[in-house]
Amino acid sequence: MWISQRRERAGSPMNLGCPASTARSDEVIASSGITFHLWRLYQHAWLICLIFPLASVVRESHSPWRLIPGLLVLLFYAASYTWLMWPHPVSQGAQVQARSLLSFPLFLVLSALVLVLSLVDGPAWLWLFIGTSAIAGLLLPMRAAFAAIVLFTLLPLFITVGMYGGIMGVNWWWLIALMLLVRGLGLDMIGIASMGAAIRELHTTRRELARLQVEEERLRLSRDLHDLLGQTLSTITLKSELARHLVTEDPDRCVQELSEIEHVARVSLREVREAVAGYRHPRLISELEGARQLLSAAGIDMRLEPMSSEALPPEVSAALAWTVREGVTNVIRHSRAQHCLIRLTQQNGRAGALVLNDGGARVPEESTARPGLGLVGLRERVGALGGRLEAGPLALSGAEHFRLWVELPMKLEGEAQRSQEGRS
């Protein structure tokens, strides 16, 4: 359970064999500032503590039957320590995942082995608690690792005092140095493990933010293309039908309509390029003029009630322009209206746009496209600016109308903060 918790804290090691995953792992390791070579040099340096039990085994072994088991135990300890500490603490290699089922049992075996040998064969084996403390700090979750390190720090004190029959015969300089090393290395490993987890989470967050940014840009592009092409293609369709009827009756008017179709197509091409590049900010005046031309070509009477001359923030002006464009496009595509009212208002620090037509409820088109995409995109734009949008049928004077209404704050949150900072 402890191993699985540490693995969860470290992150999922799925698909670690692929080149992209290897490249990400190398990037994470490089960002930690601790290279593989530096880590292996650091963790192998602590095997110097094997000198003390090795010297004790060689000095006190008078026959091969005593020497060989002691050497085998030390070899087993060194190999197990290296096996457990070899992977870089920041990496998520496949070897760490493959060894996870054996890591904790092996750690328990090493801890019990050091404890038994220290009680049976002398205090020289207490030096191996330095390595077991390091393994605990790197392998266990933080709370369990801290508890194990405290235990490993106190065990040399209790064992040494018990062996010498009290505190008077203890070499306190040697014992304090050992306890400080056990405690210090264990806490160092906890810090390195925590740093590794934080770095992995940071890189995971960065990848997620990059993915969300790509997704947001994709949504912006699809929304802009829908809003741009919806009205433009409707205008081209209406003017083309009108030009077809005028080609024999009024050639001069037909030429004028064809020229306007060419102009609309060129403007649409430029706007699509700007939308792809991310620079699209429609102008309210241009959208009102485009709405007038489109409704006139469709034979719909348009009445405009403009707002005051107070300047609007660019984001608010663009949102109202999108509202006019979407509202007029819906009038052409989804209704049989004869009259359309466009009302722009400014009052109480808020700006609004109303597009009202007498065509009744929207008539859905036969299309495989997702319905309501334009209103969904407009709602996202308005919501991002802290505004409100209402769209639906409305009964006026016994006749059914369709209303699109948008209201936005004149001063956005970012501008309000900047204004307040300037006053302060």
C-alpha cells in the first residue's frame, strides 16, 4: 500500500517505453538540476558505511565459516541498497515500476537484518542504518518515512546504551555522529522525493495547460469561422439569387450585385485569415452596415436605434458586433421575418444589444451541423466578459417574435483594476 501511494504521488508511469515519454522523463530530470551521474555518485558514496561492519567481520572472524557469511551479508546489503536507490528520484522509469512489488519487502528485510546483526554481532553494524534511513526517505510516503527515520535514529542510542549497560560507557561522540548521519540522510531523501513529486506535478500541469490552450484555440477558431462565414455566405446566397433574376431584366443592377458579391467574398477572405491568425476584432459600425445591406437584400425592413456616442471598450464593442452579426444571420436563415429591430443601449454602466424580428420561432435548417452553434459561441463570448445573453420567442401585440438580447458591463474587471491602481 505504501509503495502504491508513493507511485501515485509520483504520477502514472504508463507508456514509459515510448520515445516521447523518455524525452519527457529526460526533461523532468534535467529540470531538477540533479543528473543521473550526480545522483548515482551521491547515493553510492554512502556505501562507505560498509567499511565499519566489514572491518569488524574481518577482525573478529577466525575461520572462513564466520568470514564468508559476514561478507555475503554485506554484499547482499550493498546490492539491495544499490538496486533500490539506483533510479533517479525524479524519473518515472519502467524499471522502478517493475521493481515496485519487491521494494517494500526488501526494505523490511534489510531493516530487520541490520537490527538483528547489530544486537548479535556488535555496534559496527549500526552504521548500516544510514542506508536504510535513506531508503525509507526515498521509498515511503512522507509521514511513514519520517516515522521510520525517527525510529532508525533512536535505535542506535537504545542498542548502544543497552550493550554498555548504561550511558557511562558509551562513546558519545561516535554515537551522536552516527545518529546525525542517520537522521540527516533520511530527511535529505524525503526532501529529494518531495522535490521530485513537485517537479513531476509541475511538468504534468504544464502539459495540461498546453493541451487546454490548444483546445481553447481550436474552439476560438471554430467559433470565429462560424460567426464570420454564417452571415457572409447568407449575403452571397441572397445576392446571387437576386443577380440571377436581374441578369435579363436589369443588367446594370445585376453587375452591381455581382460587384458587391465579389467585395463581400474578398472581405470574408480577409476576415477568415485574421480569425486564423487570432487578430479578428469586428467593428460595431461595420457590422451594422453589413446588417443593413443583408436585410435589404432579403427584403426585410430594418429599424436601427443606436446608442449614445460614448466610446465602448474594444472587447465590449466586439461582443456587441458579434451579437448583431449572429442576430441578423439567424433572422435570414431561421425565420420568415418582415421587420427587424436592432437596438443598442447604454445605461447604468452597462451596454446592450437587442435584435428583434417578427418571424416567430426559429425554423431549423436541414443540416448535419450541430444546432445552435452560433448562439453557443456568442454565449461563451458574452460570459467571458461577465455579461448576460437571452434568446427565445417573445409575444408582442398578439404576434410571435424572436428576441436576441445581450447585456455587458461597460468596465471590465481588468480595466477596473487598472483604473483603481492608477488612482492609488
